[in-house]
Amino acid sequence: MEDGDDKMKALDSGIENQAYSFEDIENILSPLEFSVGGNWEYDHAYFDHKLERNDEEYAFIRIPVSTEIGTIGEKNAQIRVGKPFLLVHRFEAGIDHQSISGNVQAGFNQFQAPEDPDAEVDDSYVQRAEAVMKKVDRALLQ
């Protein structure tokens, strides 16, 4: 039985394809409530921002980054930003959410771009994500 479904929506941002030091981007995104998601690898990671988490769904903004010089976590590592996206995972009714938390966490920790960048996502999440990304753009594109 499936535990739910994932919907993803690509987000437009001026930070896409920009290069930063890992330390700089982490220091700028942290006050905006972004953190490096679990299961990062030496050459790629996601900065995640939680929009919603309740008994029915999780919603996160993900900003993918990949290294050009060094490894993730090194202060002097140089990274390039990928296309940010909104990820929403909805649970099916009647499923024991605690028993599938490992599967849900694994879904959030996958290092891949959205398979369907135009998947339908609730407009309220899109609006909230776009507002957060405006703050991100202002902070990183100064």
C-alpha cells in the first residue's frame, strides 16, 4: 500500500545557477529558517525550509546545491545553486503515520530534482513559498 503522494513545483528564483561559498550561503539562509537536509553527500545537498507539517502533509521549500570546489560542509567549499522547488507530501487516509515516518523521511532526503516540475500543488503553499523565495533572493543577490 502506498503511504501517500508527493507533489513538486519548481520555483522561479534569481539564485538559480549562482555560485557561493558553502559557509556564506549557510550563514545567509540560516536566519531565514533554512537548514541542510539529512543525508547530504560530499558533492550535493539541499537547504530545506519547512512550510507546513501536520498529520496530513509535509511541505518544504528545497534549494539544491552542488559543489564545484571542495565538499559540502567545508567552509571554503564553492557550491552552485540549482532550481529551487516546493515539495509537498500528502498521506493517505487511514495510514499509521508513525510507522511510515522512515519512508517519508527517505522521500525528503532524495537528491534529485522534481520529476514533474509542474505537478499541481495547493496555491496557498505556492504563494507562501514564493514569498519566502523573495526573501532568499533579496538576501543572496545583494
